[in-house]
Amino acid sequence: MRTAAPRLVAVLALWILAGTLAAQTVAPAPADLPVEAPLPKMSLWQAVILGVVEGVTEYLPISSTGHLIVTQRLMGIAVDTQEAKDAADAFAICIQAGAIVAVLGLYFPSVRRMVHGIFGRDPDGLRLAKALVTAFLPALVLGLLFNKMIKAVLFGMWPVIFAWIVGGIIILAVARKPKPSSETQGALPVPDLRQALLIGCFQCVAMWPGTSRSLMAIVGGIVVGMGMRRAVEFSFLLGVITLGAATVKDGLEFGPLMLETYGLPALVAGAIAAFASAVLAVRWLVGYLNQHGLQVFGWYRIAAGVLVGAWMLV
């Protein structure tokens, strides 16, 4: 545990250095683009990098949106006009499809149970499906009401930095909570509808970029009495619904602009990279949490916020 945090900080430093060099040598800074210049295309290697960042960070409690915003800036992906920003935001959200498919495959038995439950053949599967839909409702309502305002106000570097640091402090506080003595490794438990609604309210906090949807869903699960492993699994399955809805919404609203700006090959490459990296990240996280707690992610988030904040001030 003591050696994990320095390694993560070192990885973050190398990531920032690599992105900075890429921005300087490959892509022009947004300020250098002519006002009337056409929107820049995205290279396949840039799409793959964004896909890997999405897949690795989506289900880890460190915020995929925050990392994607920072990575886009480091690679010089232009967001200096509203059209460019809409296209970049839509791309970051739509490549989530790869991460969604990864979880559907890894947790297919639970998905199958829910399908059987909907058709009246598995009562436990039906309760799980109801709990997940209930947990999704708060995000659905707030997303429909405030999505445009959130994107306009909070999708920036400083809101992400703030959320990283505050989220890290939350993780360290939650990690001090004693583990339930009855923690088991059995089937995924099903919270009742009231508990599921509370988890959904926690997830809504993650509409602030940098907070981490998975972090808040895990914290919500722990608060209602779920064990760590089971809270993580519920968070993964809840993410399939939440991320799927966001992907469909942005795909329908900004899909043509995104494809015109970056092209279909970049979108496919990003989604495939997100799928492959999400499979590895989810498997690693479940195994890691069997032996360790969340503390390392708290320290990582604080270090990331401080490091990127210092870089912004330079």
C-alpha cells in the first residue's frame, strides 16, 4: 500500500509530460488557430489515447471526465469555440460505449439474471433490475434539467482540479470507516428501493466533472450498509445504465457534429481502446479491493489535483 501511491503519482507525472510534449510537437495550441479555420481532425493515436484514458479511469474512483478534459488539453485538441467544445465533449462521452460493453461482458451473469427477472423467471434478478433503475432516476431527472448548464459552467480545468482534491479527501474519510465483519464474496446483494434511491442521489454529485461517478456510487453503497466489493459491483452495473443513457443522448444530439469533426475511424478506435482498457481496469480493481482499500485513490486524486493545478499556474 505504501509503495502504490508514489507509483501512481509517478505515472501521472509521466502522463502529463508526455501529453505536454505531444501538444507542443503535434497539435497547435487553440490560441494559434485562425478564427475561421475548420475544426481540426483527430488522429487515430489521439483517439486511442483518449480511449485508454476513458477505459482505465471510468470505473476507478478517480473521474474519467476529469482525466479526459485534462488529456484533451494536453494534446492540444481545440475547444476554443462552442462547436469544437461540443464535438470534444460528445467524443469523450460516446467512447464510453466501449467501457459499457466491457462491463456487460464481465458481469453477464448478473445481466442475464435481470433479463430473466423481467420475464418473471428470476425474482432476485428482478429486484436487482428495479434497484438499478431506481438508482438511475435521480441522475436522469437532474441531467435533463441541468445538463447544458453543467457543461457550460463546470467542464473546465479548475472545476476538475477542485473536485479531484475534494473527492480525494472524501475517499480518505470513507476509507477510515470500519469494514463490516460479515463481508462475503457471494452473489451481488440487492439494496431495497429506498437505499437504491439514496445511492442514486450520491451518484448525482458526480455531475460535477472530476468527482467520479463510480466514487460517489461506491460511497453511497457503503453508506447504506453494503460491503466494499458489493458496492463496487453495484456501481459498475449502475454505470451501464447511466453511461448508456448519456452516450445515447449525446450521440443523438451531437453525433453528426462529432463525426464531421473527428471522423468515424477515430470514434471506433477510441471505443475499442476504451473497451480493452476497461476490461483490464475492472478486473484489476476488483482484485485490488479484495486486499486493499480505497486510500490509494484518495492520495492519487489529491496529488493529481495539486500537480495539475501547479501546471496550470505555471
